[in-house]
Amino acid sequence: MRRLERRIPSPCSYAGFMSTSGSTTFQSTALGQPQPAASRRRWARLRSGLTRSRSWIHRHPRIRAPYRVLVAAAGLTIIVVGLILVPLPGPGWLIVFLGVAVLGTEFPAAHRLTQLVRRQAGRVRQWWRARQDRLGTRAGTSSAA
């Protein structure tokens, strides 16, 4: 009897964030200040270690299924906790999106959703910075007049 195995894409095929070109990814902090070279190397080592371990897991079908179940359980748990925290003050939606990102490490649909949210957040950030620049410029010109 011929065994049919469902083909699961490798983590690198749909996860653009899994590329190992870490030198450009981790060059600055959230505040735009450069990170020290040692910190970039540490992140690059961690990233390559995680990539290697996920590649090993994906090469072993008996380990792949339980791993995916654990990732799904962890992601769904984080999403549920985030949804519970949404009406409360705090980072409820941020935790929900973190849970979707965890799911996105193994499931392509969740990864696409994560990429969509990241693109929208980037657009909002650009809009906010442009707005702040406009308001700052107007305030400077109106006080000079």
C-alpha cells in the first residue's frame, strides 16, 4: 500500500521573517537607536538556532504533528488570554496579535494575517509621523507669525 504524505511547506517557504539575513533586520531598536554589534550577533545566533531546530522538526514527520499541536495550543491560549484582556485597560489587542504571530510560525493562513497586520501598523505609523511633522511645522510657523 502506497503511503500518501501531505506536503507541508518548509518554514522558510512562506515565512519571510525566517530568512537568515539578520544583519539588516536587527540594526535598530524600536526607538530608532542603533543596537550594539554584540546584541545583533546574539539575535542572529538565536534566530539561526531556531531556524535549524524548526528545520529539524519539519524533517521528522512523527515529531512534526505533535509540535504543530503544541504551537496551536500555545497560540490559541495566548489569543484567548488577549481576548479576555481586551475590555480591560492594557495591551489586550497586542496580546491577541502576538498569539496570531505564534500561530503564524506554523500555519500559513495565520502568517498571512500577521503580515497584513504588520503592513497596516506600518502605514499607521507613517501616517502618525507625517501628522506629527505637519502639526509640529504648523505650530512652529504660527508662533513665529
